[in-house]
Amino acid sequence: MSTLPIEDALPGLCCALTEGRNALLTAAPGAGKTTRVPLALLDAPWRLETQRLFRSDLRLLVMSATLDCGPIASLLGHAPVIISEGKMFPVEIRYLDQPLSGHLDAAVVQSIRRSLAQDHGSLLVFLPGMAEIRRVERKLLDLNLGPNILIAPLHGDLPQEAQDRAIAPAEPGIRKVVLATSIAETSLTIDGVRVVIDAGLLRVPRFDPRSGLTRLDTIRVTQDSAEQRRGRAGRLEPGICVRLWTAAEHQSLAARRPPEMLDADLTPLVLELALWGTTNPAELSWLTPPPPGAVAQARELLITLSAFNPDGQITAHGRQMAELSLHPRLAHMLLKSVSLQLSPMACELAALLSERDLLRGPPGWRNSDLRLRIDVLHGQHDHAAGATIDRAACLRIRRIADLWDRQLPRSARLDRHDNLDEVGLLLALAYPDRIAQRQGGQGGMAARYLMANGRGALFAQPDPLGSEDYLVIADLNGGQQWAKIDLAAPIRLHDLETLYADHIQVEDAVSWDDTTQAVRATRQRRLGSLILSEQGLSKPDASAISKALIQGIRQAGLDKLSWTTELRQWQARIAFLCRIEGQDSRWPDLSDDALRHTLDDWLGPFLSGITTLDRATKLDLTRPLHALLSWEQSRQLERLAPTHLTVPSGSSVRVEYETLDLPILAVRLQEMFGCKDTPRLVDGKIPVMLHLLSPARGPVQITKDLASFWANVYQEVRKELRGRYPKHSWPEDPLTAPPTSKTKRKTQ
């Protein structure tokens, strides 16, 4: 397949045919040019730009078996739509009676066994990915279904001969059970397949512009995809489609998958747009506009790769990159390898990363080292670390590498350079954001790495590379928190420092250390998020120390500070006045949440010379907190919400403000004799909640209306208290009786 710049295909161009993921540009009679280009390019709006700017007589024809024609017809100026109904044999659809429960693998195996017993013909089983295919295959082989049943996996990572074996017609008397991913949805007809079993899931790549990584997500099948799968059973004869979901669930499935534009890495597209002369994609007409976040991430990467200047304009290097039919990362690596005299190995690496893995291991096997694959490519191994070698893939990779090597400048055509230590250096050219540093000193399966882009990565299984201090990660599945490393190579720190000397920054860093619970001040040499080296600072900036210490206090929580009972009551008194005055309150919000967010303002000035959490928690908070009120506010606080109230007995009783209701005054009943009304706060506006106590300070009555208590409840309370405390005075008229703080009646 060749790819031509769009302007090279302009003379005489009359139509564009799209099918699957490729597009066919067909020249007008006599033009003599026919070429395939990626669908992403043809889907781009420059087809309309070409018609508008260069060839008003250009005619576009779009063809597909599955395309939603309406939006495309609208984009092309309400172009006419021609529908050709293909011949299809009837297919019986069988749904589950109840939603699937339990493990998917078990349900699939059960459905396969049932269909083998009830139906005739071969089976095509759709599963979401290779892991599920391996598990189902293993369970079916354990069942020993008989010599006439052939289990045939089918997915993109299989050798070509294995894929051909799955697609080829079965021998007479043999029934095939093809376990396939969505690769079998379109463009394939598997002879003899009469039954389709659809697990209802598929695995799709999704690009995250925030991290610059692609992750694999498992999603529910869409209705159009389910129909495509059903059609596999009716290509050659009437068939059966078993769907492992209910008819009601089918109605809730999405009609179709979102456009690939929304989930793809747009770096190649943004480079092509710049080559076309467009730096702003919004200037063009799109069927699905590219997401701004993905475009911004692509621009940032292209600037890092020197394809764009800082203003986003394409550079001469970027134009050279666009001439190579490679992802911009790999194109940059090839071009830069010339001056390093490493171009043969760079071409091999680019071919390895562009093709299917040449190593095939048993279930659970994984070796992520790209150096091993270079060795295998050079014929150094017959067997590689427990895996078999795909010889056809090796030949294809060598052929592609040689093709790219011939596209490089003549001066770059060097003798082979087989120093495997340079693999990581070359990868660092293509993946500067995925240079990774081991964290915590752990190796093997526990090895976790921090990448230069700030994201984390790990080995899902034990891997020899887990002992390396620095890696460059070429392939990984970008999970939500930790991406899983699939392909990588080690790189020496010296090579990093030489290759990216202009990108290494020296920074004085003052940060909080959770391990030591103290401020840590160092001078760091950084490459992105990686700390290449650091040493202690003798005189760090005082404000930076305070900021880091406050971060540690905020993480530990305000309760760790030296709060006293009096300070908590002071805080509660202010909160009480805030509640009373409402939204127009003149009092500051001094809740724990507000104080936590404003630690820099009220506590920062008092942290001079303190660098550890232990010393910070011993700091007296009285001055820092009281400084939050003006002198006038402090004076009003004592008047409006005093700490104590004097009761009729002469006792000074503490008011409890630590409640969301009214403040509480807990006082013995006898000390309130002679008091006609409830004591009040805020210049007599707000009554307290009286907790009237027995002589033993047990609760007797709770009220905020003391006058009503004397008039309606006291006599009943008096009867009870006289029996419990006979030596105490319990007068009939509490309003005329003298209040007392004495606990017993005087003896005569």
C-alpha cells in the first residue's frame, strides 16, 4: 500500500471510496493514479478544501457497508445517497431470559456446549480480548469435546498461519469453534460458520490527552456492531445468533460507537494539518471536530519533537518527519538517529514497534525488553526466554526496516551498529515523555516507575527490566492510575543527561516529606517530573519552608495542633455569633475547614524557625488565633457571648457554645431560685438552653423558658427531688426562695 500527499493525487482526481479503515483515491480516466491513504486522512476536511480551493470540478464518492450516511451527506452539501441492499440469509436471534450473572467465561463455554449439541455447522464466538480467548480455549480443551471439534483462536497478535488456519474451511467432518475478537466483525467470511455466539463486549483503545497515553477499555457492544456480528452467521446459509444478553438489554445499547476522532491520538493528524497549511483545525469543516484537548496535547508533543516551533508553526524537521510514513514519534527517532550513526538500529526499532510482536509466549508469559527482540531479529536466539519466534514476522520486520533505511539520507547508510545499550537512547528520542525512573528501590513485580510526564507505570508481571533504574517505555496500556508496561528498554543516566542536556533544569525544591514528617530542602536536577540528582540546601527560602510545613499540617489535620479547651470554646463562641447574624455577619468564619484553607495567613507568620510537624503541634495557638479578631471584635465578643454567666447564687457558670443549637448553661436548680426569666446572651436577645441539675449534678430538666418551668413543671420536679434529696431545701415558691450553691440544708 502506498501513500501519496493529497496534492500529488489532485490531477484528474474524481472520487474517493472509503471502506473499513482505509480509503481509496481513484483518479479520473487517463490520470493513471490510484492510491490508498489512511481513512483518518480522507476523513479530514481537506477533501472539501481541495474542492473549494483547487478543483471545483472534483467529485467525491463515499462508499461503506456500515457508514451512517446522513451526517456525511449533509457535510457534502446534501449529496444524494444511493443504497444497495445486499443478499443476506435469515438469521435466528436468541437472547437470554435473564441478565447474565457470574463469570463471562463460564457462560460462553456453556453456550458453546449447548450449541454444539443442538445446532449444526461451525461456531464463531466473539470475545472482548486475548485474555478471554485464552481462558475459554483452555476450558474447552479441558472438556475434551472430541476429535471432530477444532478450537481455533483468532486475534491480531496471532501468527499469520494461525489466523489463516482459523479462517480456512474446516476439513470434512470437522466443526470449528472460532474464538475471535472484533477483528472478525467485518471484511472476513469464515467458511462453514452457521452459529454466532456474541459475548456482547469489545475492547477498544482510548487516547487520554491529559496523560498522552492510550488505554484499553472494555465496553458493551453497540447495536450496529451487534448487527455486524449477527451477519457473520448468514453469509452463506441461514444461521443462528446467540446473544448473551436479554432483549430488553439490547434496546438500551448505544446505537453506534463514538467517532474514532474522539478517542484517537491526533499527533499524526495535527502534523498533516500543519503540512497542509492549517494551524487551527477549527478553520476547516469536520464531520466530527477534533477535541481541543487532544489537539493541544498533540501540538505539545510535536513541539517537543522539534516538528513545531514554540509558536506552533511546522519546522523543516517537521516537514521531513511528514515525508516518512510513520507516527511522528518514530519519524523523529529515524531522522535524529542519522547524526548518532544509529540509523540501522533505529529503522529496526521503528519496524518492531509498527508491527505485531515477533515473540510468542505461553499464557501469562511476558518479557518487555526490546533489546531481546533486536537480538532475535539479528538471529542470536532460536528460542527467546521461554517464547517461540514468529519467523514470518521477523522477515516482515527486516523488510520494512530495510525500506525505511533506504528512505534516509545517503550519508546515513552506515554499517550495522549492534550495541544493544543504544536501544534505550533511541527510544528516548521517540518517547521523551515516557522516560521513566524507578521508585522506591523495588525490583521485579513490585517495580513502579515515574515517567517524565508525571504519570506512573508498573510491570503487571515479574520482569527482568524491573531492576533497571531508568527505562524508556515504548508501549504501555494507560490505566486510570498506573499504566502497565508492555515494551521498554533501559537507558543510562549519562545518556539521558547528554541527550537532553538542554531540557534538564536545576531547581531549588522545598517540600514536605511524609516519611520524616519534616520539611525537606534540596537542590534538584530535573528532567520533566524526574529528579535526576539532588543535594541538601543549607539556607532555603524561609517562606518556602513555611509553605511546605503548612502543607504537612494541612495533611495531618488541624486536630494535631495544640488546641486547648478555652480555644475551642473561643472558636465556638464566634461560630455562634456567625449563626445568629446569618449571611451579613461581621464575624469571620473560623471553622476548622476555613482555618485549614487559610493556614498560610493566620499560622504562617508564627512558624519561623520551625521545620517539623512535632514542633508545630506544640506551638501555642492563642496568639495566632486571637490575632484573627480586631480589638473591637474581641471586646464585643466578651460582651455578646461571654465565657461565663453569673447566676442568682453568685456562682459564675461556664456557657457551653460547642453545639449547633442554643448555647447551654448547665446549673444546679437550687442556684436559680428567685430567677424569673431565662438568662440571655447577645444583649438579651438570645436565651440560653438551661440544663437544670440535681444536687448531684444529674439532669432534672432542659428548658429555654424558665418562667414556664416554674409555673408548670417545678411542683412535679419538687416532689421527686424531695424524695431523693430530703436534706435539701425544696421551697414551694422558688421565686421567693433564696438561691443557694450549698449542697445540703443547714442543720438546726
